Amino acid sequence: MKKSDIAKLRLHNQRIVGTEFSSASQVVSWLGAVQAQDYHMAKWALGLRMTKATDRSVESEIDSGSIIRTHVLRPTWHFVPAADVRWMLDLTGPRIEAAARSRQRALELDAKTLNKSTKVIAKALEGGNHLTRPELMSILERSGIKRSSQRGIHIMFHAELEKMVCSGRQRGKHFTYALMDERVPKTKPLLKDEALGKLAATYFQSHAPATVRDFAWWSGLSLTEARAGIESISSRLYSETVGGEAYWMNGSVSGVDGRSTIHFLPAFDEFTVSYTDRTASISPEAAKLAITGYAIFNPTIVLKGQIVGIWKRSFAKAGVVIEQQLFPDVETLAEKPLKAAARRYAQFTELKAVLS
């Protein structure tokens, strides 16, 4: 296996190419978790891995509660399957909560205040109420709990990690919270070893080839825990060494895709954020253009597994306008696959594509 093969295999295993998924729930279940702090781009991350999808159809599944948007794995928003959210939070929540404690202390959010806050929030959401964070903050303030933007963020963050609240139905452009017990069916808890193995199996079926450090980064686990997860499913994995690194794979890996298909990937797509070493798909020089400060990933243009530029979209009367910026060493892209990629995104938005 060559370094260039790694990125092409990832395209296949992430189902950016060769997908048969007809629902967003299938995509999230396959990937395990999908980074989702950029909500609109995250919906496209699901849509591009489906045979046919629109922004509205994906949002409908999220609103139904089959996909939950919450803080899990690394301390950022993710889409996760409703069936898996509880054991994932049991596994990764304590590490996230521990990392947040110093900030909680700085905001004077002690255990007593946090416990009182979660009780007030639970009562407000009881009975199927789906409320926005500002609405919940107003209720907290009337209960004698001081609010500020940062305190509010950390109070809700704690309530998510406690498995008390999760994402509710979208209300126009506003996000809401709901009680997890009313939104997500109870599931059987997993022992830690079981959870480590299940998370490792999901990651390597959908993100391979990948290293143990990649898995630790993606999952938010320690290297020791990541190795334990891999060891528990070692009979289902094999590895190849490339550049001195062991890349783990399983039976889902198939032939390298050599087609000249172009893909417009969203910001923070799993193809870019799920690995510590991204040189299989982008050079360090090009990465400076694709990744801004604080590891903010721009939407990227991918050809044969290689990131060859970035893109952005805007909306006009004519339709969705897609502007492309190729990297300096990329002279041009073939017109037919470029238009096909633009058309696919436009179909997702249910608008006409305008390439700029």
C-alpha cells in the first residue's frame, strides 16, 4: 500500500464513493459520529454519503430524533445515532467533563450550582417541551442562577454530559434542547471493554486505513484506551506499515478507487478531521490554505483522494453560487466532473448550481 492509496481507500470506506445509503441515519451509524459544530455543512456531510438527499430530508431525520446532536468524543458537537448516544457518553463523557472543570471553577460553577441548574432545566423541559438555550437561561435566572454566555454554555454542556438533555427539534433557525429520557429510548449500558471494542470496530470499518493515534484523536480516548479497543477486535483487523506507521484496516477495505470524480466536501468533514496525520490527502503547504487558525477546516475540493483546493457557497436569485479556489500547483480541473460535483451539491440545496 502506498501513501496515495490511503486517501483513496478512505474515500471508499467513508462512503464518499460507492455509497448505498438511502438515509442519514444509516450514514451516522456507519461512521459512528460526525463532527457537527457547523450544522449546515454537517448536514451536507451526511447528504454527500447518500444516494439521494436534500437538506430538508436530512433535517427531517434529525428532527425525528433518530440522529442526536450533542457533545461527545472530543469536546465538540457531533451527530451520533440515538441508539448509541448513551454508551458513547458513558465512555467519553467523564474525560470531557474532567477537562471542563477548570473553566467551570473560573465561572463559579460548583457542583451545587450545576446540580441545581440541571434540576431546573429538567423541570422546564418535562412533558415534551423543546426550548432554546436563551429560553432556558431566562428560566435559570428567574430561579436565582446567574447567567452569562459562557456560564450558559457550560451549564448546558454539563447537562448533556450527564445524559439529561440532548438536541430537540429545530425551531426555524433556532436550535432547541429536549430531555434525553423523552427523546432517546433507554438502551443497555456497556461495560468499558465492550464500549472500547464497539467504538474501535465502528471507526476502523468506516475510517480505515488509520493509525492508533488517529483513533485516539477521533474518539477522545487516551492512547492506552485506544490500544485496548484495537486489541479487543484484533482478530478482525490487520495492518500495513507505511512510512514507519502501522495503518489498521478490516474486511471492509476494497480496491483503490482511481476514478477522476471530484467531490465538494464540507467544512470539518470526517475525511479531513478524523486523522492526526493528513499528509495522505494534503501536503503541509496546501494544508496552510485549507486549514485556518484553531484548526478550522474550510470546505475542500477532492480529486482522487487528494485535496486540490477549497470552495465556498453563497445564495443568489440565480441559485447556489459555488466559488472555487485551487491550490497554486493545480492549474485546472476537468469541466465535466467539476460541474457534476457542483450539480450534486445544488440538488442537495434544491437550487440551481452556478459555478464561479
